[in-house]
Amino acid sequence: MAIKLERLREHLGFNKNQFAEFLGISNVYITRYEKGDNEPSSDFYRLLKKKITALNLNWLIGDKGEMMEERMSISGSKQKSISIPLLSSVACGVPYAEFTSNPDRYIEIDGIKALTNPFAVTAQGMSMAQTIMPGDILICYEPAAQLKDNSLVLISYKTEPETSMGIIKRVQFTKEGYIFYSDNSRNFPPIHAKKEQIYKLFAIHNKMIKNLK
């Protein structure tokens, strides 16, 4: 369990202090649990599940399944569903047709026929934890009009070293370019970027899928 807890923390993008702060406990407990000096209590497992709803406790405790539980789409719209690619990550500076050419799989989604070049991506990390949790499925697309400040976006930089994979943030537009910020601004400071640094901003649809099977 100790090794898995460390893997979980690193998957979420936290150091030990940040993870402890996120959970609302002392970092002493995190250190002891990861070293295997102490066994976590049932209260600790309940806290993890409360804070990270997608976490598969059977994986953490009993080595069954994947780290994050699979989730199921929310339907109910009368509009016809369409099949879109589901990706674990989006390569930066790459056209839509290229980065969607080899998806993890395809999923059926309804109510998005009007979107341009839609695709789905699995959220990772905890920087947007007030809105998005690891394992959530986000529907992204190429916006037809100017996005508004505070919109959720998937950012594709033109080249490294900024980042090789797209990241999800909120956007604020400036004269020089953009400010990208997280819900968790204390642990993830804002990122300033010039227009020439960005390949494309993909909008994120208001339909976030919490369960996918």
C-alpha cells in the first residue's frame, strides 16, 4: 500500500506537503504511510475517497482493477449521439487529425453534434480539483467564436519546452496573450503566455462525464 499511495500522490501532481494540505492532515502521516511505518486507518481511506471520488480503493488496498474507477456517460438528450475519440493526453502543436488518429478508444456522446472537431480527454492531476477530478472525461472542441474570460480550455502550446502535452486551465485574455490559472491557485500559480507561444485553445464543453464504461 505504501508504494501505491506514493504513486497516487505523484499521479495527482502533489508533493507530500501539498498532498497533506489537500487532505487536511499533517504531512507526518503521509510520510509515515509512504514509508510503511504505519498502516492507514479506515478514516484515512474514507477521507481519500471523499476527496478523490474517482479513486478505486480496491486497487489501493487489494490490488484489484485500475487506480481510477472507470466512469459512465450521462445521456438523456433527444439528439442523436456521435462517436468521438477518447484520449489520455493531447500532444501539443499537432493538428486535430493527427493527435486523434490513434485514440485509446471511441465513445458515444449525445447532444454535441454542433461542435467542431469534438474529442474527449481523461483529466489528470489536481490543479482543477474544485471543478474537475482525475478520471473525469472532458469533451473538447474547436471554438467557433472568441472564448470568454474564465472559460475552461485545453491548451496546446506550439513547441516544447513549455510542455509537450496539452494542459487544462481557465483562461483570462490580455493584450499580450493569456493568463492560465487553476482552481487550486495556492499550489498551482498562474501561467502567463504570449499569443505566439500557443498553437491552439480547445474549448471544454459543459458536459463533463463522471462515469464511463
